[in-house]
Amino acid sequence: MPPSPPAPLSTLDEPSIYTRDFWLAYGANLALVAANSLTFRFADYVEYFGGTKALTGWIVQSGLIAAILFRLVLGRAIDRYGPRRVWLVSAVVFIVGCVSHLAADRISPLLWFARIAQQLSVAGMFTCGIVNIQDQVPAHRRTEVIGSLGSSGFIGTILGTNLGDLIFSWFPLGQFPFLCVFGGTLVGGLLHTLFVLELTRHEHHVAPEQFVGPLRLLFRYWPGPVTLVSLAMGTSFAVTTVFLSRYASAMGLRGIAMFFLPYSVTAFFCRWLFREWGTKLGRHKMVLWGLAGLSVGQAMFLLVNSDAWFTLPGSVCGFGHALLFPAVISIGAGRFPTEYRGTGTTLILGFQEIGLAVAAPVLGTVIDWGNKYGVDGNRATFGYSLMFVGSASVACLAACIYGLTAARHPDRDPVLTPLANLASSEIEAESDGGDMIVVTAE
């Protein structure tokens, strides 16, 4: 009879991964997300200057296309120069974007430049943060630490969206509330930069001996169907971060805080409660449960008829996001060798931006078309209903495809085996290339 596989060593028996550096990274991410959440009013800003929803989608798409192209060099730059340098350059670009938003006074190239600068810099800063935190922990706790760090983003979302609603309740007219919003974004960017300076001041980076192009690495270590999941996540983000504020206005609601508050609270607690699911339940199941939450949550927007009803889609979408993000990044980036982890993380995040870039103008056009040709009495919101159905369908389709492909194969975070059992056991481990392999410990 073959020996039974040893039980995984509890993470309680290991040194804590929640060190001073983790909490500095936590503060940096919180400040960045709070600042970025204030820009969820961008669609209102475009409309203030006389732009349409479709124009908003095209401006957002231009920034995302720039960010996607930027990712072709971003990962290689992180691998070569280290996260610190790229992180700080990105922070400077973010500050320039904030100043450009403040200087805009009409629909002009400056507004497009501001959005592009914001998208480029956010791509750089988020990627550097995730690469940095992955380098601080052993492989079998990568999903956990990504999820734990990401919980700070939900606190930042609560702060940013509630502050934005508060500003617009105090100053509902004119350009002044937008100046306050983007001024707050600037302050958050500066605070983020201070955290990064302290976090990375002792960074010692060793560049890989050979540099390989990102597309060549992508095809060599193709992440698989998880890329489709990233695209579906991007479509969902287009709904919540670009058009949700306009939907609230069309419904005569007070703002979007009643969506993002339960969204963030639910996601925050789910991240901490389920942070070890990558090892215990498996990352594929995390993806499927997450997509189910995303699909149902998007469909629940159809039930919203008051501010209080925002809590339903908010809670369910928050649950979906909490599970999806760490699992998708861990699976996708884990396919790449450690020395190319910057490129791998960059590319898998890039698929989310591709999804957002494709979805934003399409959804904006759907909203304009639906509101124009919708049935009488419902024209103000019919286009938004079509948008929610489309986004929910994309997440559902991604879940079906993932369930029939990648999820049919076992996959979970590598487990750590007690040293006493190493002599006669086979254990799961993760190779340098990110593949799950079986190692005979002798």
C-alpha cells in the first residue's frame, strides 16, 4: 500500500509574511486605490464639458490602449531595472496626469493626455506593487499575499468613492467639485510615492542574464484560459469604474458609494477569510466561484431602483472580485520563471486592460443606442440595462469555457511539506517555470 501523502504544514508554523514591508506596501496600495477611485467621476467630467457616453468610452479606450502597449516594455523594464525605479517613474507620471486633469477646461487633447498619463502610471504602479510583494514570500503563499495586499484596495475604494460623493453633495454644480476630486487624487498619488520611497530604499535587484521579448515569453509560457477570465474582469471593471456613476445619475440616485461600500467591505472580509483557499480549495475553484459572483452581481443591477438596492450587486460583485484577482494573478504570473515574473505579472494584468479597453466604447455605444431607441418611459435607463446583461453574459461565458478547459485539471498553490516526511514522500511543488510538478523527496 503506497504511503499516504503528508499533511501540508500549517502556515502558523512558518515565519509571518506580514512584516513591516508588507504593511508599507499595504499603505501604498491603499493610497493609490483611494486616489484612483476618485477618478470614477471621469464620465461625469466628460459630460460636464459636453461629451457623450460614447466619447467617454473612446477616451478611456485610448488610455487603455496606451497602457496595453506600455506593458510590452513595462515587464522587461521591471525585470531589468527592478521595481523601485519603474515604480517611482510611474508615480511621477501619475502626478503629471492629475495636474493635467486639473488644468483641463474643455474637451481637448489635454483631457486625452491626462487620461492616458493616468492609465500608464496606474499600470506601472500596480504591477510594481504586485511584483514587489510576490518577491517577499515563498511560492506556496503567493496567492495569499496577493489577496491580503489587495484587501487594502477595498478600503481605498470605500474612502475614494465616499469622498467623491461627499464632494459632489457639498458642491453639486460647476467645475469646482471636479477640481476637488482630482486635487484629492493628486494628494493620494503623493502619499503613495512616499510609501514607495520607504518600502524600496533597500531594494537590491539582480537583472536576468538574458532578456527575452514579452510576446516571445507570452507564447512560450502561455497562461491558458485564465487570460479569458482576465478579459471578463476587464469588462466588469468598465461597468463599475466608468459608467456606474452615470447610471446612478440617470436613476436619480445620490451617488455610487452605496455600491462600492458593500462591494469593498464584502471583498475585504472575503480576502482575509478565504486567503488560504489557493492551497486548501484550489485556484480553479476560486476562479469559478469568482466568475459566478461577477455574473450574478452584474445581473443584479437590473433590480436597482433606489440607493439601498445598490448593496445587492455591490456585495455579490465584491465576493467575486475577492476570489478572482489573487487566483488569476497567481495562476497567470506563476507560469513564468521567477526572473521574468515582472513580465508575467504585467502581461496577465494587461489582459484585464484589454477587456476594459474593448468593452468601454462598446458599452458606451450600447448605452447611447439603448437610451435613444428604448421604449417610452424607460429610455433614460434602457441602455444601461442592456449593458448589465451584456457584462453578466461575458462573465457567465468565461465561467463555462474555463470550467470545460483549465478547471478540468487539478491545480492549487504548491504545498509546504514537513521536513520530517521528506524522506519517503512525493510532494507538489512549483517549478521555476511556474508549472505544478511532483517531486520525489529523497
